[in-house]
Amino acid sequence: MKPIYCYNLAMFRPERILLLLFLLTLLAIAAYNLFMDSTLVVSPKTQFRACVTGDSPDGGQSTALMTQTDSSWILSYEIKPGFRYPYATISFFAPAEMGFLNLTQYDSILVRMHLGGQARQVRIQIRNINLAYTVAENALTMKYNELQFDPKQTTYPAVFRWEDFRVPPWWTAMLNLPYWHARTDVSQVSQIDVTTGDNMEIWSKGTVEVVSITFIGKQISPTKFYQGLLGIWLLSALVVFAISAFRYRKSIHEKVLREQHLVSINSALAIKSKEMESIAKRDALTGAFNRNGLRDKLAQVMEDALLRKSPFSIIMVDIDYFKKINDTFGHARGDEILREVADSLTNNTRMNDATARWGGEEFLILCPSSTLGTTSLVAEKLRRTIEAQPSKVTCSLGVAEWKTGEELTTTIGRADSALYFAKQSGRNQVKTAT
């Protein structure tokens, strides 16, 4: 049978097999983007139940009461003396039939929440169970994956990613755990807590209204999905009689593409090859990347976009009325403003994002693996953060997402045009490039 199989295999034309596989891949990607969304909503309209606790188990006297309406849970509290770190908490539990929650498939968290009274900040705590550290009947041994924020100073709904959460050092120190248990883990979540923030004032009163906490992701993680597609491609390539020639052409094609886009990046950043070795990668004033420092990151992101179809977006940021600040208060104050804005941009973006001083009072933020919609939310968060700084300066922002086949200079130009439109529309706002 083997000779017959080989003879039949030889009758297939590699071009047709590749074309069919390409069409099936496009169909699979379209189905994944349109039909594979997954959400988990914590709200009174779902089957989650809620309860409140004060700090009485720790010797405190703070009171906590809960009111549930058709659209929200309301925690009413009064902080009283008795415990060194007073608190009031509202906890949410999934229905018993759901068991422990595996939240690893979700990559974004939308929080709809309102504060009342003297409430200032709240903490969201995702409590995880693991036999390596969790002890039955001891709630403190459930891992704290927490985030503290002020709903009044964020967008509504507030948008977070798992990178924004952390495990408090006191918890790992208390249990004497190795360093790898200090990482965020949401694979077996037993409850979700919303609790008052740090440094609560004694006798302060307030309310925390939780409308909903929504986890957004895909039924299959993007990594596993694209790994599956890659596996199918590799398996199909083994069937192709001329696989060696195909791999050779593919490697040459990828090499040419990389060289072409490196030339495009050098042109966009206006850096000559002879100058690259002598130019520092960090801006001396702000500590942000300069254009040369941004070059390698742009090259990697462009390669991912071309070979792995990974999206990326660019945010252009310009400080409003910066010339007037220099003219009125002097260049020393202008330099302070530049450093303050650069710190705000760097500290409020992801670790794999790159912030660069583009020129003068203008900054460029590179956002890998980020679509136009997600990046627009990030830009709005940055705008609000800068506006809330003591210096009271504002910024205008323009956002553009790279389009397949587009030169990098064109993408930057569209983001710059969106920035110009934001300034023409009154400044202190975000505009997106269509």
C-alpha cells in the first residue's frame, strides 16, 4: 500500500494544497474573532451571591452593611478603631455548580463601580486557591491578587489587565513562600473581594456601589489558537512533495521582508546607520527612549505583525500650550513638566509598551499586541492621569493601528494627524485615526 500512497500523494499540486490551507486559515481566524468571545459577568443579574464583612474577626469594630438592588450591590460602611488596618469588604462567590473559577482565559477586566461619602480608593482582590499554600479553614492562605485604584480618577468603566494586579509582599512573607508563588495566579479563584483602600481614617463613612465586574477574553487563548494553526500548517507542509523548495523560498522571502522594513524603520526615525553606534538610546532629560532606542522595538513589533499577524498601535502625545509654559515660567519649569509627563506615560502603560520622546514636547508610545479600541482606552486613561497631576497640564493624544501592508511612516503619520485633529478640536482629548 505504501507505493500506492506515495503515488497518489504525488498527484496533489502543492499550490492547491497551500491555497486550500490558506483559505481554511482565514475562515478559522474569522470564526475565532467573531464567535469565540467569552465573558464572565459578576452582577446582581447573574447567579453570583454577595456578603459583607467588617474587621471584627481581627478585633476591629468597623461596620459593614449591604444593600442589593436589581442593578447593583451597595456596601455601606463606617470605619471604627480597634484594628490596626481597619477595613470593610464585600465578597462575591460563584454558584456552587461552577466550582472554582479559572480566569486565565480572560485578558481584560471591566469594572463598573461608584464611590460615595468619604470613600476614596478601593481594592479588588482575586482570591486564589492552591494546595501548595492554601490551608483549609484559614482564609489568609488564599492568595491575594490585588489592585488598588480610585474609580473617580479612572475611565468608566475602568479597564484593567492582569499585568495591573500584584501579590502583596506581606502575604508571601507571612507564608514564607518561594519567589515563584509571588506571581499572579487566577487559575482556581474561590472568591472576588471589593474592599476599602489603605490608610482609612477612623470614623469615616462611605459607600461602594458595585454595578458589575466583567471578565473578557476568548474561549481559547490566542496563544493556543495560533499554536494550533501553526501545527496544522506544519503537518500539512510534511504532505507537500516539494517541502524543501517551499521552505527555502519562504526563508528568502522573510529575509527580504525584514531587510525592507528595517530600511523603512531607519527612514521613519531619520537615523543614519553610521550614527546609530554613537547615539544613546535614552533621552537624557526625561529618561524615555529616544528615536534610536525605539528602533529595535519597532523592528521586533513590525516582524511580529508581518509573520504572526499580531496587531500593534501607536499613540502620539503632545503637551498642550507647552510654549506658553516655557515663556511664562522658564525652561527649567518646562523641563520638570516634560519629566513629569514622561513618568506618567511610562508608569501607566504595560511593561512591553515603549514610550519615547519623539521631539520637543511630543512623545510616541508603541503598543504591541494592541488593537485600536484597546489602545484608545489606554490613551484616555493616560489623558486622565496627566490631567490629575498637581502641575495641571493637559495633553492631546492621537491613536492609530497599523494596517496590513502599510509602511510604518504612514501609520505614524496617521497617528500624528489624529493628534493634530485633537488639538484643533479643543485639546485635552483623544482622537483615533480611521
